[in-house]
Amino acid sequence: MSANRKLTEHIQAKDASGNLRLILVYQDFDDIDLPHGVSLRPSAKYFETTDHLKINWLNEKQFEIEATGEILNRVQPAQSE
């Protein structure tokens, strides 16, 4: 069984100063050998900023930069009319 990591999502978030940060969400997919071939099974998710700082997921709206403890708040996408 081996893992394949794929970029699955981009999340916009703001720090306490209002600076916009982009969080990249990666997910591992494990190769599972089945009688009829190989299947991919979703596994762990990893979060990091575009400058490669590791991010901890706190909840749907908040994230933490692991190295500094700084909290980032998710920016809700604009509603289409």
C-alpha cells in the first residue's frame, strides 16, 4: 500500500491584522489492491500556507499556524447573484 498526495482545496483566510492568507489542503490517497484492480482510498488531510507553514485545523472557520500559534479565520466566498 502506498500513498499519493493530491491538492484538493484552496481556502482563503485572514490573520488578526486582516492580511489574506491562502491555505492549501492536501489529501493522501492509499492504493488498495483489490481482486479486480487497484482502488484509491482517501486518507489523512494536510494543511499548509503557500509559504509552506504547517497549519492545524481547529474547526470549519479557524486554523492555526503551528509554528507561531497565530489564528487564521476562514473568509467566506462571495455569494453569486
